[in-house]
Amino acid sequence: MRRQSAILAVVILAVAALSLAACGGKAAGGPTEVHVKLTEFKVEMDKTSIPAGPVKFIIDNAGKEKHEVVLEPAGINDVPFEVNGKASEAEDIEAGKSATLEWTIDKPGQYQLACHITENNEDHYANGMVTTFTVAAP
């Protein structure tokens, strides 16, 4: 009887490990992590499609200038989402620094991350500092 219990425990652990691996290592209910790299004048994401739900953008400014990340519907120019006075943006990320932006995207569709900083006669967005991604139904 003890041996059957041990085998059952191993099978349960194996199924749990495979389930987590299938979900990209994300624990149930945790946010989807997306790594974002900013340079002049690019926004690069390690994923181009994510499931609807909580998301955590981990942002690294690898450029030489200050940047920001604004989460907004695709094709919109500097209109972040807002909930309870909080906007879907990480502002003033200095060169060599990192930031995070956590948000919940409930609706499937096309979205973008963009830098809308305009300094020294440079419009980062106009210079191509935007990337689109898809949010799929969970």
C-alpha cells in the first residue's frame, strides 16, 4: 500500500510539473511576463502574442536616451489606459535603467507599446519607437 501511495505522489508531481511547463512556467493566476528592450528608436518584446489577463512588462532601457513605455490600443497616439487615476505607462526610464509596468488586459485584440517622448527635436514615436502585439482569448 505504501508503494502505491509513493507512485501516486510521483505521478501527481510529474503532472503538476508538466502543467506548469505548458503554461510557460507561470503559476496559476500570476501575470504573463514580457521582457521589453528599449533602444534608439526601437521597442522590442520577447513575445508577440500573450493571453488576456494580467501582464507584467519588464522593461530595460538599453539605449543612450531617456525613454518611456505606454501601453495603448494599436494605432493610437499617446492615449494610455486609465483605471482609478493610474495610467498604463512607465515614464522617464533613464538610460541603463529598468522599470516594470503591470496591467490587466481583458479584451483580446491588437495593442502596442510606444515611447511618446519628444525631446531635442526628436519625436521617438515618429521615429518608429513602437511595436504591436496580440492579446488572445485566455
